[in-house]
Amino acid sequence: MTLEALASVLIGLAIAYGAGRWQPRRFHSRRLLLSTGPGAALLGALLAHAVLGAGHTATVLIVALGFAVALLSLLVRPASGLRRSAPA
């Protein structure tokens, strides 16, 4: 379990760092980005480990990756060029 937790934190940190380097203007705060990624991945890994049990390391890490991507996508702000009109 300890290695799963460490691996999931590293996965989350890598995803967050990559997202911050890929499109830095789309995120409000780099500090929030780099803390949400590992936290989300760890939460996903712990939840998957609790549901699946021991012996499913690859699945737990895939779920951790999915949690990190999903929660990091909530931090993305819209591109500055988009304008939305109010409904009539």
C-alpha cells in the first residue's frame, strides 16, 4: 500500500507539472495546481484500494491517474478569447 500511495502521488505530481508546462495561462495558481494533482491521485488510489483490495496495483494506479486528471480539469479556466452571450 505504501508503494501504491507513493506511486500515485508521483503520478499526480507529473500530471500537474505537465499540465502547468503545457498551458500555463489556463490555470489560476501554480501552487494550487501542483497541490491538487498529488492530492487527487492519492485520494483516487486510496479509494480504489479500499474498494478493490490488495493485489490490484495497476488498476489502483489507473484510477489514481483518472482522479488526478478529472480534478485538475476543474481548475482550468476558459480561454480569454471566448465570449459568451446572455440568453435573450
